Amino acid sequence: MSNRRRLKRDSRASREERRKREHREKRKLFRSMQQKLIIFFAFVVAALVGLGFRVAYLSHAKGTEYSKQVLMQQRYDSRTLPYKRGEILDANGTKLAYSEKVYNLILDANEITESRKEDALTETMSALSKCFQVDTIELTQYIKENPNSQYYVVKKRIPYEEVDPFLSAKEENASICGVWFEEEYKRQYPNNTLASSVIGFTGTDNNGTYGLEEFYNSTLNGSNGREYGYLSEESTLERTTIPAQDGNTLVTSLDANLQAIVEKYMLEFAAEHRGEYREGEDGVKNMGVIMMNPKTGEIMAMADYPSFDLNDPKNLSTFLSEEEISAMDDKATYDYLNRLWRNYCISDTYEPGSVAKSLTVAAGLDSGKLKGNETYFCGGKMNVSGHEIKCHNHAGHGMVDLSGALEKSCNVALMQIGEQEGKDTLMQYLYNFNIGLKTNVDLSGEARTNTLVYNPENMVASDLAISTFGQGYNVTMIQMISAFCSVINGGKYYEPHVVTQIRDSMGTTIKKIEPRVLKQTISATTSDTMREYLTNVCITGTGVTAVPAGYEIGGKTGTAEKQPRGTGNYVMSFMGFAPADDPQVVIYCVIDEPNVADQPHSTFAQEVVKKILTEALPYLHIYRTRELTEEETEELSSLNLLENPGEPEGEEGQESDAEAESQDGESEGQEGEGDPEGEKKPGSDFAIDPETGYPIDPDTGELLNPNSYSPVDPTSSDLDGLEGVKNDPSQTTDQQGYEPSTNNNDSNSSGVGAGSSIGGDSVDIQYNPDSLRGGNSESSDFGAGAGF
Amino acid sequence: MAQRRKRREKRVVHFFDYTLLLLVLFLLLFGLVVLYSVSSYEANIKFGDGAYYLKKQIIATALGLVGMIFATVIDYHVWNKLALWVYIFSLATVCLIPTSLGREYNGARRWLEIGGVSVQPAEIVKLGVIIFVAALITGIGRGIKNRKAFGVIVGVAAVPTLMIFLITRNMSSAIIIFGIAAVMLFMADPKYLRYIGLVLLVIVIAVFAVLIIQKKAESRQGEGTGDFRQSRVLAWMNPEAYASDDSFQTLQGLYAIGSGGLFGKGLGESIQKMQLPEAQNDMVFSIICEELGVFGGLCLIALFGLLLQRCLIVASNAPDTFGALLVVGVMGHLALQVILNIAVVTNTIPNTGVTLPFISYGGTSVIFLLAEIGLVLNVSLRTRVTERV
């Protein structure tokens, strides 16, 4: 027991001892650890102090240098943020022109060469060729030759759809580098050729050319934004972004649908006559159609022929063959493009012809020189101060009243009216109708005609005589339609315009362009009378061809022989309004030198107008007021324009009726629909000329117009009487200097100065009064643009 | 008996290092403010949200604080028993990196993504090594003096070091992991000579490596810089010559430090943060110097010094070897990261990606650092004041 106890005690003692020893050991270990801890901590503190000194040293020794470095490498450069050019909308909000964001692909060769990734070049190149189809061999060569280049434009104007896949490829593959994109806007014309001359186009520089784009250039353009860095007062870098101010949007009175209708039929006409008479030439030399709202002066449609693709305005391949294009030198190409781009409706001048008779008669009525009950005798010609001026109907119209003078478009009657009015009254009224003045339509390129009209002081009797029926002075289409609108709308002359609203980039209207009445040209009563007369023209007169089935319209035809006279070249026109009692729309169609053997028939223009109105009037919610004939019903059904084809039969064929009754022809041209006065109805028994398909007059053997049965031989022009009147084609219109004039030909007889052209390219005819006087002593006046 | 009772009475008085807690909380708060200042510019450009990095870091910090409380409350001796499992677990996370769970950022595959949360296993390994080495040394006890024990510890440290280096190609983390183990071994082993020898060896190898790289670069001359570690060494020696590429970050960091002046440009006024990509990571100290000046930088260094000093006190008063070694490990971890980070930023050593504890952006890092701080607080909590006296 004791032994055990001793043992126990021993073990306890030894255990105690062991524990003590362990404790000692532990203490020793602890002491050594504490020692080492202190040593370690000392090292740490030494290191920290050393680093502290290093920081202080860096700041002290290199502070100035590094501060400079920091400021130097800041980007103070500024980056331009492009603005978005405003849109051009039609009256219904259809986009005619808009700007789309595109991207320029920029290569930073330096970033690729400096890249740590070995496959940077190959990866980037393969991505580029995959996404943008660029020539990677060329690019690799470029990078090799210019390893430090940082800005190289690889491809311009890439749409976002192409950029997007590349960006996602770049996201996935870190090796792709050194490529970035610069933003830009590209002008888009979704309807390509629609209203091309009216809209105009805009190149890369946001500078509009022609049309609305040029006229409203500053309105459409905004201002570029800028992102830049600068040093503030505390020498800290600030980067500021001034956002781009987007351009304003134009809302126009154009109606894209109307415009399309108009252009469709113009194209149809031109195609129909392509190469018909003049081998290899287009169907017309020039052609223009304007539709205008007579109650506001808003232009609803305006088109000239040919139109061009606004998205690719320099592309001539649709007009010319490749050989022709390559044969043209720079100047020829330039000339051709200018002809193509310019707007015939406002930039070209021509003699208006018989359409102007409406102005002459309105002037007479309004001035009181005419009572309205006058009658005139037309014997087919009239002698004016020694010149025999013929009516287009050589047989004469017999007795005509005022309305008849317009209906038959009788030159002789008009010349007598002119004598009654006197030159001062007529010229005053023409001036009031803005003839010779700019209309200030909001389109770029409107021609100046102030030198192309008569000056009353210098006018002689023959000048007065021919100007009553629209020869001898020049107008533009826009002048003519604006003047005509005032004749039929109660005498209010509205400033023609295309833009009705200007909106800012947010869509808020910032300017509304209200209809602007410039003057009262004639009284409302005179206007009512004129409307009545002009309606008669389309019921019984020369304008029946233009009447669309089921409608009652008014209008006036025109055929003007071009200078030089006697070459058989004419400008055909028709000015119409519908409906006759309350005009909602005025349409003016001018065809310059159709490519036909026999030009002077205003029916060319009338047919185009008829087709346009047939489709356009229902679209404009102008409803038929007359019942349709069976023939018309069929015709409309074939055009799919009839709501219910089963409409009751209309009265007897209006057109054929009118044709038969109409006895006059057109003004100067001896087309016109009328037969000689009092003649029998045109018979179907006439022999048909096998070559032209025209009927042959059994009495005279002349070819007759199949519509009007009037002689078609241009050599027997009613302008025969003007043979003594010589032309000076060198007098050209001022076309805002688009093109230097090159035509100084043919001043044969009087030798009137031919070098006085004023920088226009118009080949429009000009009537030279000097030659009438038989002398050229005043030619210098004329040449200097002093006018008539 | 009486003595025992007396002891028991006195044991009630616990030592808790409030100074350490306060220091850590201050560093955390300061870190968040600086992080927002540094990262908001880049976050705005990249994510359209200036607080993008801040928000993520706040969430990580909150998680870390919860972890810290756990680590403080749970008796640290638990870890002595679980040490091997913690170690194996941490190594397992590294092994997951090459699998489909691994994630690559900025061309380096160092992250795991589990349930939408990315974790950096290297940070877990650091804690694992601290706990396992501490437990191992405690278990070996006196035998630590033996060469065999030395070899075992080095081997235990070498496994995760090599794994991190080979799997994640992350040399800086590897160095830190090995460094932590080395520091702990140095503390536990009463001997000096072998450690002095070891340090000298490392220095000699480093110098030779630098010389060889320099020689190689001279003979190559302009044919590219080859391996990025070599080029980093070259860039370190002559930052201006490699300004466009390899030493871009370092040089921009130096510019930041140099341009800050004595009191800096003011909080949030840094220009260089727009130049330095990912300034909120490794280069955050340079931006602090730019915004708060040399003064701010030195204050931060001093704060870290104080933090380490608290660790020193807790370690030297630890109730047992395991506790002391844990604290030593944490201390070594903190010291190595702070010193390496600031040394890199000031271009004192070649560039290697070491983050600044509590300040740099990084969720895993802050969570595990706070857990480690929790361990230190735990050890301090179990320190009996009487024994101290």
C-alpha cells in the first residue's frame, strides 16, 4: 500500500516534474518566440519605415517631374460629337429624307504592334475580314510599314448592323485590339428618286445641294457637340461634354402619294415617246408638273423629268450607256449632272403660250377695259404694224365672245383685247401676277426672269400683240401656277411654298409657316368670271382632253413655239383646276419638246393631266360630280379606280362631244383640237395616213390631229406672221450661275449681240424686239439685260 | 485550492484587444471611402454606376464582419482539431479552378464561381496554411528544432505554394503563402542560423535572376521582351524605357505618388485614376498618395504598423502556442502583403500583383482577412490578464 502510495507519489512527483519541465520548456519556447517576434516586428517596422522614406523621396525628388508628366499625358484633345441633320417629312409624316448614324472604322496600328498578345494581329485581321470584308493583306502591310500609326480610316460609313457583330467578337476575344469606330451621320432618302429635284441631296459635308436641302440647309443643320478636357483653376483636369444640337425637321406640304402618282404618269409619258422621232433620245426634252393648293399656295407635288436617285445622285448609268459616260469629259459630265439635278419647275424658263391668255383676259376684265360682252372677229390672221400674225386656225374662228376667245384660244381675239387694254395695263397686271419677279418659293435655284420680260417703255405694237398670248416673254412654271392660282381663287396671290412647319429635334413645332397672301391681283368678281370662262374651256373648248371622267374641271391649254421659230419645237402645257366650282387643287403640266414627229398638241400635256387627276382627285377626297359614261366606267374599272363599277350610265360621251364641238386649236401651235369654225364633225371617213396613223384632210391633204382634226403640219404654223421676228437665243435666263452659258449660236439676221448671256444654261427661246424694229441699234441695251 | 480559486477569480478578467478592433474598423471604413474615390470613374465608364465596386465591396465587408464575429466567438482551439481538414479543404478549392467552376478575369484564371459568387481560392489557402501550420507546429512541440520537423513544415507550405503557382500562375500569392509559413516556422524554431542562411540564399538567387534577365535582354535587344515576369523585372529597373507597355502601370503609379505633394490633391481629386486601369486593385496606394499626399500615405503605413504591433502584443501574450502561432501567421500575412504591395507601388521591387489589405478591392480577400482578424481577437479574448502581469 505504502509502496503503491510511494509509487503514486513518485509518479505524481515525476508528473509534476515533467509538467514543470514542460512548462519551463514552453516558457523557453515562448521566450524564444517572443524574441523572434520582436526581431520580426523590427524587420517589419524597418521595412515600413524604409517604404515611407521611399514614398517621401518619390514625392520630394520626382514630384515636379511627375506632376508635369501627369498633366502632360492628360487628354486635352477635343472630340467632335456630330449632330444629326434634321429630317424632311411630307404632309403625312412620311420620311422623305433622314440621317442615319454610321460608323467609320479606324485602325490603331500602334495598339496592335504594342500588344502583348502574340495573336493580336492575326485575330484582329481575321475578325475585320469576317465582319467588314476588308483586304487584310493590304492592312497587314500597312501596319508593318506604319507601326506607330494611330489613326487610319479603313472603311467609311458602315451601318450599325455590320459594326455590332464585330463588337461582340471583340468582347469575346481579348486579342482583338486597335480598332475603334468614329460616329458620323449619313443622309438617307428612303424613296430614292421620289421628288428628287424638290428635295435635293446632301453630301458627306452636311451641305445641301438643290431643292429643300440647299434652301433650308442652315435650318436642317444643327451644331456639333464637343467633348474636351481642360485644366481647372486648381490644376485638376476636367472633361466636359457639350452635346450636339441636332438639326430641325422640315414638314412639307408635299404628299408622297400624290408625288408618286405624278411621277408615274410623267415617266409613262416619257417612256412612251422614247426614241419615237429623234433617234435615241428621251421621250421629252424637259417635263414638269406642279400641283398646288390654290387656297394656300402650298405645293402638293412637284416633279420634273427625269428624276434621279438621291442616294446616288452622281450615277448616270440609268440615263446613259457606259460608252456614252466614258466618252464624256469632266465638263460634259458636270453639265449633264447639273441638267439632271436642277428643278425644271423653278429653274427653267420658257414662253408660257396660251396659258397666259387667262392672265390677259383677267387683266382686261379687272381693269375695266373689258366689259365682258365684247365680241371679236377672227379671220385667221391680223396685221399688227406691218406684221401679219396668224391665228393657229388659219381659217379663222369667226365671231367669238370673251369666253369663246379663251375656249378656242383665239390669238386674233386676244390681240384685239391687247389693243383695247394697252401695253401699260397689260404689263401692270402681268407685273401684279409676279411675271418677271421671283416667287420666292422656298426651293433653291429659282430662276430670275426680270430680264426676260418686256419693259413697257420699249414695247412696240407687235410685242404687245404676241405677249397677249404668252409669247415673247419668259416665265418659270412656279411663276405661272402661282399667278394662275390667284386668277381662280378670288384674286389672292399666295407665295408658293413647300415647307409648312419646322420642328426641332424633339419633335416640337418651333415655326409654322402660314399661307401668305402677297397681293390681290384681281377682284373676286373678276376671278369668278375667269373661273367660269376657264371651266368652259374644259367643257367645250380646247381643254376637254384633260377632263378626268366624272369631274368638272377648268383650265387652259398652251402651246408655245420655241425659239428659234420654225424648227418645229414646242412647249406644250396645260393648267387645270378642280373641282371647277371650288378649286381645291391646281395642276400645271409642261412638256418641252416631246420626242414626236409632230409636237404642237397641247393634248400631250392634257392627257398626262387627265391621268394624274383621275387617280389623284379621289385620293384627295374630291368626289365625282357627274355621272360616268359606259366608256368611262370601263376605263376607270381597268384602272381599278372605281369604287362601284356598276354606276349608272352617264350622259353622252363628254369628250367626244366636246371634241366635235371644239372648233379652235391651240394658240401659236396649230394643234389645238378645233376644226375650222363651223365645219362638219370630223368624219371617220377620213383616210388614214399609213405612216403616221393620222387622218388626212380630204380637202387639203394635210395630216390632221386624230383628236382635234386640225392640221398638224408644223410648217404652216400660225406664227408664220412672226417670221420677221427674229430670235436671239443667246439671251438666257439667269440660273444662279450653275453653269456657264455656252450657247451663243444663231443670231443670224440682225446680228444682235450674242455674247450677252448671263450665266444660265437655259436654251429657252427669246424674242428679240429689236429685230422687229428692223434695226440693231438698241441691241446693246438688250444685250446688257435691260430687258424689253 | 485557494490558489486555484484565486486563479479562477482572476480568470474572469479577460483581455480583449479593442485597439486592434478599432484599427481594423477604421481601416475598413477608410478603405471603402478610398475605394469609392478611386473606382467610381472607371465604374461609371464600365457599368454606368459609379458605386458599382463600392457596393460589391460593402457586401463583402459585411460578410467579412459576420465572419470576424464568428471567428472571435468560436474558441480557436476548435481549429487545432480541424486544422488538417481546413488545409485539405483550402487545397481542394484550388484544384477546382481548372474545372468548369473556374473563372477567368483579365486573362488570369484565378477565381471560382459558385452560385454566382466569385471566390479567390488563394485567399482561402492563406488562412488554411496559417491554421494547419500552427496546429502542426503545436503538435510537434519541442521537436521543431529537428531537421525532420523543419522539412515537414516546409513541405506542408510548399504544396499549396506550388499549387497556387502552377494552377493559377499567381506568383505573388504563392510567395505570400510560403512567406507566411516561413515566418511561422521562424517564430517557432529557436534557431537563427538556418533562417539567416535562408534569407541570404533568397537574396542571392534574386540578385542572380535579375542579373541574368538583364544580360538576356541586352543580348536580345529589341526583339520583344519574352516572358512577362522577365519583362516586369526589366521594367522595374528602367520604368521609363518600358513606359508604353510593361511598366505602364508602375510608372503611372509613380506619377501618382510623385504628383500628390505633401498633402495631396484632395480626396476624389486624383487624375491618375483615369489613367491607371483597375487602380482600385493593386495600385490603390498610389492613388491614396496622390489624393492625400505623402502625409496620407505615411499615416496609412503607420496604421498598418500599429495593427502589426497589436498583433505582436496579442501573439506574445497568447495563452498557448497554438494561439500565438495563429496570431503570428496572421501578422506575417498582413506584414508581407502590406510591405510587398507598397514596395511594388513605389517600384522598390518588380511588379507583382499583391493587394493592400482592407483597402484594395477584392471580396474574398477582405472576408478572409477579417476572419483572420477574428482569430487574433479570439486569441486576445482568451488571454488571461493575470498571466500577463
